[in-house]
Amino acid sequence: MKIVQDALLGSFFTLTGFAAFSMALQYPFGTSGRMGPGYFPVIVSGLLVVTGICIIIRSMAGDSDSIAHVRWKPLLLVPGAVLAFGLAVEPLGLFAAVLLMLVISAVSSSKFRWSWKPLAGALVFAGLCCLLFVQLIGLPMPLVGYWLQ
């Protein structure tokens, strides 16, 4: 039996959804009128399980590509970018940490080329993240970290 990409992806979504669902059940659910801290995670993880099951069913019904080889570069760099963001947000600040995460994850693509357009897009996106999360929502994140002061 060949392992098809859709079946593997559906299994990943389903297992991740079940794990998140079991963790979210530990928080009070609340009601639709007064949502508790577990309300949103339970709904999202339930939808992830349903999506995973639908993808698995589609993979059995259709003709999907089998997995030819594993592309290790994006498989390692994208989670590494998230880890780098988490480690860099305090010492570098939100703006630089978002830029670092974007550069690392963009380099994982074989189609990525250095030019002014992706740099401008990354700068605008980092600025919007700072505006949205720090200024509008009020998250206590430093815009400029202590390494850059």
C-alpha cells in the first residue's frame, strides 16, 4: 500500500486536533453567550479533526500523489523559524523577531529570491504586527528588545 500525501496530512490534522481537543477540555467551556477559556480551542480543534477526517476520506476516494521524497529543508526551517521567533522576541523585540521569522521561513522555499519586494513586504508585515498586537490589542511585548537598546 502506498502512502499518499493526503492521507498523511489528514492523519496529522486528525491527531493534532484530538490532542488539542483533549488539552482544551481541561479548561472551562462556558456558554455561547459567556465563553470560557476552553470554548474557542474546543471549537477549533473539533473543526481540525473534522477537516482531517474529510481529507482522509478524500484520499481514499481520489487518486492522490504518493510521497516521493521528504523535503527536509522546509520541514526543519519552518518550525525552526517559529522557535527562533519565540527565542528572539524578548531580546530583539517584536519587529526584529517577526523579520527573523519571515526570513528563515522564506528561505525554506525553493522559489524564494532576494529582492526589494519580499524585503518591503516583510517590513510592512512586521510593522503591521507591531501596530496590531502591541498598539491596538495591547499585548505586553517589547517593540525593541534589550539587545538593541
